[in-house]
Amino acid sequence: MISERLYTMIFGKRWNKQAHSFAVSEGYRTPRKEEFEKFDGTY
């Protein structure tokens, strides 16, 4: 599964809907919608 932290480290960008769509289109498993909505960029 790709996580927000991993995405941020690789791409240097915040996790957002566009990032989520990209991850899904590339075949990565992503957090469920409820978890996705909780992401706020803090670790």
C-alpha cells in the first residue's frame, strides 16, 4: 500500500485527491476513503 508519507517522500507533494487517483491508476492499493479524508499532512 502506498501511504501519504511515502508519497510525500517520493514526489515531495502533499497527498490529495489527484495523488490518490494517480496511485489507483498505477495499481497501488490506497487507504480507504474514510482514512484518506483524515489525512492532513501531519506525521
